[in-house]
Amino acid sequence: MRILLTNDDGIHSPGLAALADALMAIGEVTVVAPDTERSAVGHSITISHPLRVKEVRMDGKIFGYAVNGTPADCIKIALGAIMDHHADMVVSGINQGLNTGTNIIYSGTVSGAMEGAILGLPALAVSTEVGEGTCICDNIDREAFSFQAAFTAQLAKTVMEKGLPERTFLNINIPSCPETGIRGIVFTKQGQSRFLDRFQKRMDPRQNIYYWLEGEDIEMEGGDELDYIAVKRGFISITPLWCDLTNYQYIERLKDWNLTVNI
């Protein structure tokens, strides 16, 4: 099995390294990831300037390729120019921080997997809850992700055996508790959270005003069938997502509007 691995935390993320180690046990892994953190870039791609690719070496050997672009860019350029063979699967992660609810729309991690699904490959996006008092910039060792990585490798092997529907991929969110504290696996729906925006108004040294976005997720109430509720209750959440934003239930109601081109 040939696996293309990316993320949005950057090629030097310990979560990426841990996942690469685990996936190498089940297949041939090619790492193509952003050269720096690209969190919350969504499914953006680069069209206004060239993409540059650099080999990244670890322990005296090639670990992967760093791209000055987004996770979606990484999947595109990997399959279109870097890899000398086709991939069988795309895996994106391990992201430091959950990608549940509305966060899915903004997530570069999820978009990396979605790009794989768009291009016809089975794909996984995997994220883990960041422990209290820990931030993404902390120097966390790859061993901290060993369980999440091993679980993802097991799931990747199962996906290759069972298959996924066309243009469908899996979004996995794993609690931060130890392996022994995880209560099980729940197949979930995307929750309908929203982000409560707050902008800090600041002044730079040249007296120019700028704004810094902060805020918090507002989660809707629900049961274990919602992704963020399942994780909060100690379950691994697996949500099947697909690359079709059409609201099929509303199409028939739109037809009742009796719109006309005659102005």
C-alpha cells in the first residue's frame, strides 16, 4: 500500500512524525507537508505565486518534502509532480487540536484529506484533543501521539480492505486521555457548532491599527452521535464526510419559488 501523508501543522510537527512511523508498518509512505504551520487555511490552493518544494532530512535520510503552500496544494503537487507512482490512500494529520463541528470547514487537516477524496483516493483526516495547558507551539515529543498514530494505521488498513464510497473520506477525532481511558469508538455526525468571534484591536510600533482574532467555539447540545459530544465523553469520533455541499432536501422547496427569467 502506498500512502501519501500530509498535515497543516507543518512538516516538523511531532504528530506528523508519529503518524509516519506508524504508517510505515503497513505500507510505503511519502510525506508532503507545508513548510510551516498552515492551520485554518481551509481548502485554499496557491495560484498567485509558484510552489517551491524542498527535501527534508531527518536522522540522515529523507523524511519528506516541504511545500510553501497549503495542505490541498501538498496533495495536488505530490500526486501531480513529486511522486513517481500513484498513491493508494491519503492521510492527513495528526493535528494538534480537534476538528469537529464548524471547525471542519476551516481545517487545513480536513482539507488535505478532502483533496485526496476529490482526486479519487480513500482518505483520512485525524486530529487529537490538545491537553489542558498545552498549545500547538509547545515542543511535544512524537511519543505523545503513539496511540493516535497506531489507531490511525489500524484504521487505514481496514479502510483499504473495506473501501469507501466515491468522494467520501473519514474525519477522526481522538480524546487526549490515555488509551486506557478511551471508552470506545462512535460513528458520528458533524456537530453544528459556531465560532464566537472577538477581535482584539491593537497598535503596532508605527501606530498602525491591526486586529487579532480570538474567540471560542459554541457547541450545540446533542448526544453521542455528534462529533464533539462523543470526544467530550471519552469516545473516538469517526465521521464520514463527502465532497458535496448540496442541500438535497431543499431543492424541491426551491422549485416552489416559481422563479422566472422574464424580468
